[in-house]
Amino acid sequence: MFLKLHCLPLFITLFSLSLSSCLGSYKEHPLHPKPYHPYFHTFGVSNKPNYPTLNSGDLFNYNIEIRTSAPKIVNVDAFGAKANGRDDSQAFKKAWKYACSSQGATLVVPKKKVYHLKPIDFSGPCKSAISLNIQGTIKATVNHSDYERYDGRWLYFDKVQNLRVEGGGIINGNGRTWWENSCKINKALPCKEAPTAVTFNECNNLLVASLLIKNAQQMHLSFRKCVNVKAFNLLVKAPGHSPNTDGIHVTETQNININNCVIGTGDDCISIVSGSKNVRATGITCGPGHGISIGSLGARKSAAYVSNVLVNNTILSGTTNGVRIKTWQNYCDQQKPCPKQIYIYYINADQVSAVRVSNVLYKNIRGTSASRVAMKFDCSKSFPCRGIFLQDVALRPQEEEQEDIAKASCANVRLSYRGNVSPPCSS
């Protein structure tokens, strides 16, 4: 057994969270979402982006300077896009190719128009820094056969450096038909992967801001192998029961700041998986969904590394879980299901070559739980969780008339308490 391949060094700080009925049920019909109501002033009310100001004292303060002077405006309409209900993919491909080969170009998707697109690869490298300004709506094709050659993706940005994607517009994954054909909705159907709506692959110095991304086929927004990312002022929405519709997925990505986002989907609001480090999520409103998660990690005894994660000033409401660390217990598949993933803090590992979880701080967490067990640590016997700190945590049952306090379940974990912690671990 080569333990180094199966250890997970984690330094995670989770603090200033408000958990409102975190384990409450969400009853919105999965195939009939509520109408969209603008949340940020950048959506149709003001043309000024609401960029956050970071000072030199901020954690993970990496400078992304990708502005260009006197940008060259490239309008997709000039390349044949009609926004008439027919496919505009070829026009977008031509416009991107031209903008990417130009100096300091801004590709514009005009407002008050809806463009229908098949899967597209927006490939780099480009001649210089480039911007995509989405003011209107981009809507995905519903023809599943259009995705067959695209390996689970719809809008795919590959190896584009110094990229800005913004504009106050809408990206609509049009995922209803994918949800209807999911094995999680219809148990009689085989389980198949659905496309990710927006993927950034190996994009460094990236900014994604002021957009509504909704109703993804599966995941909404994925950052893969990116370095130096800012994602803020995003509204990510899908029905609470839409399957596997993670809001923001972070994998093998370093130095990412997710700020001032409202995320409500049918899966994790934010999921952080192996290879990611220096991840900061602040000012997040999460719900419905499964909460904010690190993992799952260590599937099929694979190596998994995540480190230096900060979650701060976050509200979770109507979610099935709160903040979790998820690791795999042995091999799981459809015939051998994995254990149910529940509770405010979920750490689960029970294999000989287990993921090791260490150096985690939960601080200033307040809220209610629909479950009597509001906090659960279920760690590996071979590699207990260690260096787990609870500071100023107050969780109570959702029902105010319930006299008993919430409970904590703790196995194979070395805990340290600071300040007032309720409920404390009984074992």
C-alpha cells in the first residue's frame, strides 16, 4: 500500500455561514421552474458591472489584468447570426475565429435577441486578450444527437488566456429534455451523462461575471485546469429536483475567487474536487441544492488532493446539506450504492487506503436543521480525521417548538472546540 497516493492534505476554513433550514425539503416541480427575476443590478437595469474591489490584504490576491484599450468590436450578427429560432452556430464560430485572431477584440452578443446554438468549441490561443460580451440570450439545442461528437459539453472554452466573459445576458442550457431522460427522474431509463453547459478548460487569467446561467443539461459552469480565475455576480438557477445540475464545479483549478453569486440548482451549489487549491468562495447565497461540497474524492481508490479552501459570508437556505467534505467508501456503482450523504458537515471515508482529511476549521456557523442530527463526522478508522476545529457553532432543530437540541454524530475524528459549540459531539 502506497499511502501517499491516497492521502488528502486539506486546509479548509469554513466560517461566517448562515444555515437556514439547511436540511429542509424543496418542493418545486423539477420540470416547471419559476419565472426568472433579476437579482443583480447588472441584469437589465444598469450597464455598469458590479465588480468587487480586492485589496492587497485579501487571501488569494492574484492580479488578473486583462484589459485592453480601444477594443475591436466584433458583432455576431455581422457574421450571419439571425436570432430567428434557427441554428446560429456557424455564425458564432466564424465570429469567434475572427475575434480570436484580432488584437484586443470584444465579441458581442446583442441584447434583446435569442440565439440558438449547437455545441461549440471556442478554442485558443488567441492573438491577445479577448472578451465575450453576452448581452442577449444564448440557448442550447434540444436535439441530443447534436452532442454526440462533443464529449459531454455545450459551450467549451479551451486554452484561451486572458479571457473575459460578461455582459448581463443569459446562457440557457435548455436542459428539460435531458432531465426527463435521466435515470434519476425515470428509474426505468439507463444512466447517461448529460452535457455541461459552460466549460473553461486550461484557461488562465479568466474573468466570468454578471451573467444568468440557467437550466443546464447537467452541470452549469465548470472550471477545469484553470489558473487565476475570478467568477462573480453570477446567478445560477435550475429547479431543485433537476438531476446533477451542479452550479459551479471546480476541478484541478488553482487560485479561484467565487464572489457575490446566487446559486440554486438540483445538486451542489459549488463542488470542489481533486487537484484544486487556493479556492475562495465568499458572499454566496445557496439554495435549493445540496449545499457546498468538497468532493467526492478518492473514487476507486484514486489519488485526491484539495487544499487551502475558504468559504466565507455564505447563506444556505432550503438545501439538503450544508458544507460537506465527501469521500468515497470503497467501490460504488448502481448495484452497490454509496452511503447516503447527509448532514451539515459530512466527512465519510472507510477504506484501507483512505483519503486523509486534516486541518479544517468551521467557524461562526449559525442555523437550523430539519434533521435531528445536524452535524456528522464519519471518518476512516484507518486514517481518522485530525486537526478538525469547531469554533462558535450554533445549530438547532428547525421546529422551534421542539424542546430537544440538535445532535452531533462523530466517529474516528479528532476534534478541538473553541468558543461555544452546539451541538457537541457525544462520541
